[in-house]
Amino acid sequence: MEKETIKKNLLEDAKTLVNQEMLNDFRVKYLGKKGIVTELSKEMKDLDGEGKRELGKTIQELKSLVEETIFTVGKELHDKALKERLEKEAIDISLPAIPVVEGGLHPLTKVVEEIEDIFVSMGYDVVEGPEVEEDLYNFEKLNLPKGHPARDAQDSFYIEDESILLRTQTSPVQARVMDANEEKGPIRIICPGKTYRRDDDDATHSHQFTQIEGLVVDETISIADLKGTLEIALKKLFGSQREIRFRPSFFPFTEPSLEVDISCFKCGGTGCSLCKETGWIEILGSGMVHPNVLRNCGYDPEKYTGFAFGLGPERIAMLKYGINDIRSFYTNDFRFLGEFKRKDGDR
């Protein structure tokens, strides 16, 4: 059969294809084992070199035409079938939608972000550090050498001998920042993160908890700067009507050291179960950076002074939201977490 005759018949057959079955028959008719184009290939053995080249060219043209027809018609049939199916399966938009359960910020995340916002607005940088820490930064550079009695109060998770441990506080981040500051210039940072101690879990203790510690180092920093900073921060956190009280205390890495209380926001200072009838609630520890800490981190305590403070977001969240068990933060109870879903205006 001549090339032009095959091509003419092929195009005529293509006009009759109205379904997938007919398209399959068309493919078999021309490209099947006994198809018209396939049969042409068998004539190759009887031709010379020039004849084979001409026949090969013809076969390739016909195969391309058949394949193009199959692709084009196949796409048309698919699009037509899809359109018909969509018309039959139209979505009734009047039906009620499937409810979507919205998430929200975890109460600890809300508190941490609120505290970060307060101190960032005061010019502080937020810095993070490793949770698996060296004893050098966790204790020694913070004026807690080996054998220091204060280490007994921080039962630690040691990983490698007594040189690597899960950090017991976020203070090592402060030591690392001071150590890495080659110019030994001013520092103003807060360090949020998880910490670990070998506490027995109960309503007020957890082996894992969150801390946010702050550090300011500069020339002429005084205890007045510490008190003014904390008064501003705590009033933003708990309300401008809160009174702030400072009490002397002891921490190995600060001297002098101060405990900071706020007037009870439940009873207004008159005494209740929340403040244990004292009118005051202990919030955080603070103090002036010990000269040994400055010296251990390469700062000259004759030139530089600084203050540091540390607070627990769990304790603040428990006070702000009336939570009476610290374990509630870590049990992933949807009933509990559902109380803190994001509201309009919340971060």
C-alpha cells in the first residue's frame, strides 16, 4: 500500500475515534504486531540500501503521525470525560464545611515570647546556646569550681565523665558570649532555653524546665541599673500597679545577690493562699556579676561591671494563668492546651 494511501486512510480513521476503545483499536490497526505500519517494516529485507532508507523514512513518518493522533485524540477524550464527570459531581457549596481544629501557642511559648518582647524593646539581644554543655561553662567560669558546695544543689545529668553534662541553667550562654567577645565590649542579652536537673517530678518540680537569664556588662553599671531594669520589666509583665521588693540573697556568680518579689496580684498584698499570707510572691533571682566571673571570661573587673538575673517561665505562667501543677505543661493534654488557643491580637 502506498504511503499517501496509508496516510489518507489514517486521517480518515482518526475522525471516527469517539471513545477509548476505538482509540485502542486504531493503535492496534497501525502499530500492532500485524498493524499496517508494522507490516511495512517486513519489506525491508527485499530492498537495496537506497530503498531501505526511503522505506525507513516513510515508516518513521507514519509512526509519528499515528502516535501524534493517539496523543491528541486521547487528550481530547480525557478532557471530555473529565468535564462530564465534573458536571455530574458538582459540589454543593451550601453544605456545612468540615470543622478545622485550630492550634495555638503553648502557654510557655506565650510567656517566653512576651518576656523576649519586653527585653528586646529595651535593647537586649536574644541569644541561645547548646543544651549539652561543658562543665567549664556550666560551672567553672561561673565561679563554681570543682568541689564547690553550691554544686550539690544542682544534681546534674552528666554525659561524659564529669566534663560534659546537660546544662543545669542558661548561665553558660552568658559565659560563652563574654568569652567569645574578643573586643570585650558592652553586652546586653537574654538567654532563653531548656535546662535539666535531677529533680523528682511533682506539682512544682520537673527534671526539665525552662529558664530565661539576662546579662548586662558595661562600664559604670550599678545595682541601680539592675533594680530599674527589673522594675520596668516586671511591671510590664504583671501590671503597672505591682510593687517590687528586693531582698538580699546568695548566688555564687553574683555579689551582691538579690531575690526579687512582686506584690500579690490576687489579694493586692493583703495576704492570701497564693502568696502564703505574706502579700508577696517570689519571682526571680538577680545580682551584680561576681568579679571572678568577669575575670574568668576575660573582662577586667576594675573597668567593667554588670548585672545578671534569671527567671522561670513555668513559674510565671503558673502565676499568670492560675496553673497549679507544672507537669501540665508537658503532658500534651489537649483539654489543657485548648485553654490557650491564640486569640485575636495575641502573638
